Amino acid sequence: MTNSNHNHVMIKSSVLLLLLSFLVAAASSGNFNQDFQITWGDGRATVLDGGRLLTLSLDKSSGSGFRSVNQYLFAKIDMQLKLVPGNSAGTVTTYYLSSEGPTHDEIDFEFLGNLSGDPYILHTNIYAQGKGNREQQFYLWFDPTKDFHTYSILWNPQTIIFSVDGTPIREFKNMESRGIPFPKSQAMRLYGSLWDAEDWATRGGLVKTDWTKAPFTASFRNFNAQACVSSASSSSSSCNSGGSSDQSWLKQSLDSTGQARIKWVQKNYMIYNYCTDTKRFPQGLPPECSL
Ligand SMILES: *[C@@H]1O[C@H](CO)[C@@H](O)[C@H](O)[C@H]1NC(C)=O
């Protein structure tokens, strides 16, 4: 092979490599090896199946957890979870967005375990500028330990919507114009964890964890984010991640079908709503509750 021919082949293959790595990047939205770091649990969190599946486990000495590499300033995130089966009393599986610091923002899904056959509680909360106390709790209309189900958070400048298998269960609108803080200027990471909270999780702490059933395991898969990824080095944020340039989620809100679905869920499955807990707020319900 002549020298020039050789160079030509080299150039061709590096173009191919560049193209390949671009394709890999575009298709990597669901890879736990690339998109997440295991942050605690000393080997109890495991990435399997080439990065497509992540399992967390909990035993008497520790739980485990992970967090996203990227920080997001607005996102539409889907994750499939399969919760701890059997007697999961005392265990809590979490999946949430959070920023850092004392005035942090947070958008929470937490799953409170139960005795075999008794229902899990899906617990949700929203913190804005360090203040939470906005709990809503639900039963689910299926057994969340039998199969994977999709839990989604839509967070854009106008609204936060929690959904389960595409059914919206809760909305927190941006009511800043009425003086209610809304998370919109602090970037958040996505976190997941499995830990023990037998003091309060199941029937308010009456049912304790049965450690003879340990280790407990919860599984996460099919992570997908359409998001504005904020870069640590600058204050800029780019919304082209997820291999898709479709940014309609940034403007998305609940249509009338979605509103009807939320009503259905809240009527049939909601078991706690801070907005109706007058005992807890003797000085008056939080202002957003009357809007
Ligand atoms: C567990 O089951 C009991 C009895 O059905 C129920 O009252 C409770 O809400 C369930 N969930 C949790 C997490 O305690």
C-alpha cells in the first residue's frame, strides 16, 4: 500500500469512528453505565444487561443508591421500576429529582413497602426553595412488584406533572404570580435509592422490617430523559439531549383528557392530600391549596 493510499484509509476509518461514536451517544439515553453513578451501598447496587438494568438491594447493614451524571434544568423523565416483592414492610424505594443545598428544590416519588398482599403507598412531594410539606399519597391500580411500570416526571417552566403508566396522578402548576415558589432556577440530578425506614414507612411505623427476608431488591430500567442538561462549567443549559430535537415537552400541559384522568385517580386512589389536612395546618392550608 502506498503512503497516500494508507492515509486515505486512515481518514476514512476515523470518519467512520466519529460517526459511530455520534450514533452511540444519540442512542445512549437509557444506559446506566454512562448516565448514572452508583453513590452508595458498597456493591449492593448492580448494573446488569449491558447497562439496561440497575438493581438496588437492602440488607440489615445498608441500602444502596445511584444518581445521574447530568444535572437537568427542566426535564421529562421516564423510568420503569419493579418494586421489592413479597414482604417489603419497612422498605422505601425512591426515585426523585433534587438540587443541592439548604434551599434546594425536589420532586419526589417514594414507594412505601408493605406486608405480602397489602398495598404499597406511592408517596409524592415537591420542595421549592427548601420547603416541602406538599405530600400526596396514592394506592396503585396494579401490583407494582409483579412487573415493571413506568413512572414519569414532567418538569417544565409552567408545571410539574407526575404520571404512572402514562396516567397523570398529580399536577403542581407554576403559581409564582400568586407568590408561591416554583422550582425553576436550580438544576437537579435524578436519584434512586432503596433504604430502610421501618420507623414510619408501613402503617406509620407499626409494621417493622422482617430482616429474615433480606436482601430486598428493587429494579430500574428503560430510563429516558428529554431534558435541558445544564453544564457545570458554565451557566448554560442545552435542551438537545435524548437524541431528539423535539422540545414540545417544554411547553406541555395537561389537556382535558389528562385533567379527567387526574380526577379519576384522585377520587379513587388518593389516600392523603396535604391540601385537605386542616389538622396539620391549624393556621390555614398552604396558599396553593385554594387556587
Ligand atoms: C399497608 O397495608 C395496610 C392495610 O391494608 C394499609 O392500611 C396501608 O396503607 C398499607 N401501606 C403502607 C405503606 O402502610
